[in-house]
Amino acid sequence: MRGFDDGPGDPHDQPRAAEQPAGPHGAENQRAAGDPHGAGDPRGAGDARPGDPDGAADARGPVDADGPDNVDAAAGPPRVPGVLLAGRPVADAGAGEVWSGTLDGTPCVARFVPMPAEATRRVAESATAWRLVELRHPHLVPVLAVLPAAGGLAVVTATVPDAVSLARVLAARGRLEPGEVVTVGLPMAQALAAAHAAGLGHGALTPADVLLEPSGRPVLAGVGVAALAAAGENAGLGEPERVVAPTTDVHDLADLLLTTMAEATGPEAAAVAVAVATALVDEPARRPSAAELAGALAHSILPRPVRLPTRPWPAPTSLLPPATPPPPPPAPPEPAGGAAPAGGQLAGPPEPPRAEPRPPAAAAGVVRGGGGGG
């Protein structure tokens, strides 16, 4: 499809092992394709430690087992061995409690997943955590490590410089145009297809996890977090790891895309609605795969650059504190003689004009380093 860099058949559609970075612990941790421990490594799969495959996590010191079960963001960042976190949570880096910091000198963000202390080590070494660290796709935020922390897990990911979440864009603009929905939805479907092929899912897709670079290019955060949280809740029950059903992600993405262009009309809006319609059917078995949803969006309409809000950005609704109604304004004085103006109501001050957000100069589809892994 013309006008977008990741149409069907593009080599960026699938993860490329040869281009995976060395990881936060140096080039020696690169693993040969098909051998997660590297050629000649005598350890078995049971010894793998996702997030720190060479065992360096053990050398960083024990996790404080007496830490709280749930970390209060107002009390400061959670303790994550080997990761230096900043003093306050950050927005526009994914849903949930997310902190900025550095891992072995590499800028990163860490999403905290609360869970019982006895479950953290087991979940950090689970197959889900391992697959997350291995997964790479141009439209997925790379996971650098999954580490035990005080009171839970830290899913440490690369940064997406100057990103703005789709939640913030919608707070500023209300909705996207149909062509912008394709610009967001097509790469998100491709990213989910790569995650599903690796045995992973998202499970809690919201606009807060769709991050837009300054060019409007989208990347998805939060893959695998829901499965890690479920594993922590079920620790000690002897249940197998739960995998998010791909059909759930497909439904959630289609629903999100329709919501972003709410009340849009015209032939382009209708074409996008038709492209995602089968993903919204009640029977999961009848829904398309993520790759098929991407193909349907690719054949709907041409993508358009996403207009990002101008700074200062309005806060997404989910990040705003509970609203308290302002006190009522004082009653205006009555006109001379006690007569009201024509119409029976007192005239008030005119409303100031509302400024419309201006579109960025860059067009969607420009690949930037540091966030998409490609």
C-alpha cells in the first residue's frame, strides 16, 4: 500500500533476529538464532533468567523481601535492583505506574506490576518474561528486562523520545479522522500479529499504551504485562501460564479504532468501519487474526498523518485528578431600574475563541531510532 512504510509484505512486518540489539548487559549477551543462551552455552532452558540472561541480576543484590505488596507512587519509585529510577512517575510511556530511569546507563522506563513477594522471582523467570525480552518489532516498544522488585515486577523497556499517547491526543482533539485511524491501526495490528506469533498478547489494550512519536509514527507498549500480572495472582496454585487469546486483542483493537473516530461520517469512515467489522463479532472463532485485520485496514483507505496537539499538551482524562466543581460565580448586578435585558436574562462576558491544534510539519511513517526497535 502506498503512503505507509509498513504495508503487507514489508520486511518490517516480522521481527528480525539479526537486528536485535545486544541488550542492556553488553554485546556478549547476544544470542545465536535458535539458541536462547548463545552457541555453546551449557545451561539448560530451566536456567534462563529473562531480563538478565547471564545471571547478572543475582550479582546486583537481593530484593528486599520486606517491601510493600503495593508501591504508592506518591511515596517514591519502587526498588528495582540494577535500575536507577527517577523520583516521580511519567506519563506518555504506557498505562499503569511507569517510571523513567536508567538500566546500566541506558535510558529506560519501568512499568511496575504489583504481586506477592513470593511470586516475583518465579514470574520474572517465566517463559512469558523470556519471550518478552526476545520479542522485537518496529512498532513494539522493546522490553529490555523483566526484573524482580520490592512488592512486584518491573517491566523495563526502551524509551520512546518525545512520545505522546493516543489518550492525550484524544483528550486534545476528541477524535481522529479516518485516514489517521488507519495510520494508527495498521501498525498496531502488525505489532500484535508479531506478539501473537511469539505466544504473547496484550490483554488490556487502551489508548494510553499507543504511543506516537513526534512524526505521528505509532508504537505499542504493554504487551505481556497482563499475562505477567495474572501469573503473579496465580502463583502457587500450580496452574499453567495463561496466554491472552489473540482474538481478544483483535476485538479490543477494532473497538479502540472505532472509538477514536467516533461520530465520523462519510465514505472513508464507512470504509474503516467495514474493515474492522468482523473483528467485533461476538463469536471469537469468527474474528480475523491480527495479520488479517492489518490487511483489511491496508485495503480500506489511504493513511493520513496524525495531527498531534501543540504543547503544552492537555492531560489525558485518565491522568487527571478527580474534578471538584468550581464555586458558582457571583450574581451579576442588575441593570439600572432592575430591568433585565431583552430575552429576560442578564448578559455575561463573551466566551474567548478556542484555538485549534496545528498539525506537525512531519508526515507519518518516518522511522526514528530509540523507540520502535527498527
